Amino acid sequence: MRRNFQQDHLAGFTLIELLITIAVASIIITIAVPGFKAMLRSNLLTTQANDFISAAGLARTEAIRRGSGRVTLCRSANGTSCAASGNWDQGYIVFVDTDGDATVDGGETVLRIWPALKGSSTLIGSGNVVAYISFASDGRSKLTGGSSQSGTVELRKDGTGYDLVLSSVGRIRSTRTP
């Protein structure tokens, strides 16, 4: 049996070809990974901003639908009561606030629970939205005393994020920050 040298030679890769392929793949991966990380961070922040806007929208819609009383969105670490301190990133709940005091009391129904934010994001309210956002039956955001409520909730991760701005008519708009 004779072996054909030319067929054996064409059957595989040389060590140099393999090393060049690995080097090129390494360069491509090195270039792609930072962009991929930025994309993941951006997607996480967008999802978290949309979740908060959805929570406010649910509270506003439920207040209008029910036609009387208030529906409140408040920060909550345990999912059953409003937190007395901390930020929105610890989690938040939407509940029917029958007595209008922005706290979950006996007999008030929690409509939905959002858990703490993942990925070391921060969600911090300022102005009149530090602890809660409350909607009256006309869809306007109002403080427990009855005056208009407005303010900004800042969502941040690694210096970028969103400003979620609540107007006194009860609408939230988001603005991307660099």
C-alpha cells in the first residue's frame, strides 16, 4: 500500500494557519466585547425605565377606572407595605389607597409588586416624588394634602440612565441622559 503524499498534505490545517485564525478571532472578540457590554447596560436601563413608567401608568389607569379614591405607587422593600426610607431601587408597589394617606393600611389592596432593581442600578426620586406617586380619579398626580405632585425620578447605572419626569397632570416622560 502506497500512500499519496499530496492527499495527506491537503487533509488538515498547519499550525501556522491555526495560530493566525486564533489571533484574528481574539482581535475580533477584543473589539466586540466592550460594545456588547454597553449594549447590555443600555438594554437593562431601558427595561428598568419602562417598568417604572408602566407602574405609574398602571396606577394612573386604575385610579381613573375606579372613579373614586386614589391609587398610589410607592417604594417597597417587602412588597406588602410602603418603605419609610431608601430609594425606589429597593422595589415598588401599586396599591388602592382608599384613605389617601400613601401608606398600605388594613383592607387596602396591593395591585402589583415590582422587585428590587438588578445590576446595581439606582432609582432615586427628587422633589415631590421621593417616597410615593399618588393618582386621583381624574388621573392627576396629587400629594396626600391634595396639591399637585410633580418631580423627577433618576435612573442611573455607571453614569448613564434616564430622567423620568412626572408632570402635575400625571404623565411621565423619559429623557435619556449621557
